[in-house]
Amino acid sequence: MPFTAVNSKMVRAQVLPGQRLFSQRGAMLAYTGDVSFTPNIQGGQGGVAAMIGRRVAGESAALMTVEGSGSVLFGHGGHHVTVIELTGDTLCVEADRLLAFDGSLRQGTMFLGAQGGVMGMVRGQVTGQGLFTTTLQGAGSAAVLAHGGVIELPITPQRPVHVDPQAYVAHRGQVTNKLSTALGWRDMVGRGSGEAFQLELSGNGTVYVQASEDKL
């Protein structure tokens, strides 16, 4: 794992010769050693096709390629940072929440309608995430931003997890998510709370929930 926590809002990445990392532009706080930072126009490990796909989907974020030999400190906006290690599985997360990640991970996009059908698409509109989300797949680690830190909740076929859409950060594994209503239509009259809707995540995996209902 190239990332180690310095504190709750900062991580250190060890950059090794012949390897690369990707980070949000402007996320570098300090570094030591012989490290280079260049704008990434290839769309990460997914290449040009992945980059074009993310831009068409509106699910792209400006990236920097980080290479060389040294140590780099990353952070952004004072947000809490969580390091997630992937072991060949898939992480679904919003592009603007990705602080930095291994160059070995393959980026892509997923249409939310593929998870939960029409309600999956409605979910994107309710949460403000749109109709697509970013995926990272392979073996490696990613540093993810959140308000107030996150808690990891296991998802099993016997025990699905219901999450406030505004508190949802990311999920990994073989997980299906859909939007459900927590209240009947009569109960919702006169209510402005987003808690009338819940994300129901089922399957096998993990969901990451932040300690806030604020978007980045």
C-alpha cells in the first residue's frame, strides 16, 4: 500500500521508480525527493477511451500523474481522508472524492441505471451525483475524501445496508444499490427531509458512510 495516514486529513505516498500514482490537481501539499507532477490527459489507467467516457458522462476530475522517487503529502480542502485497499475487486466512488490512487488501478464509469434500474437513475438525481459514477478496479489502494471521516459497514446477502443518500461515500464488492422510500407518500407530505429516501445496498461487499450529510 503506497499510502499511509499522517493524520485524519493528510496521507503520505511513497513514490517508487517505475511506478506511478494519480492525484487530484492541487492535492499535493509537500514532497521530498525527485518527484515529477504532470497533467494527465490519458484518463488514468483506462486510457483515452476511459477519459472520453468519463467526460461525456460528466464524471471526470482533473488529474496529475505523479512519478519519480520520493515521498508526497496529499490532502484537499481540510476534508477527512480514508485509504481503501483493493485486492482485485471494484470500488465505486464519485470522481471528486478521489484524492489519489495507484496507477495500477483501472478507471472507468458505471451507469447507475445498471444498479437498481430506474430507481438507480433517480438515486443519482436525488443525491446530486448524476447518472454515472467512477469505478476503480484491480489491486492497489485509493485515498478517498469525506466530511467528518467514514465508517465501513459490511454488506451481506442476509443483511443489506440502508444509507442516507447524502451520507453515502463509496462502496466496493459485488453490490447492487437502489433507492427506496423510507416513508409512505402520505407521511412525506410537508416533509423536506432527504431521509424520506434511502439507499439500499445488497450483495457482498462494503459501504463507506461519512459522518455528515454535506457534499464536497
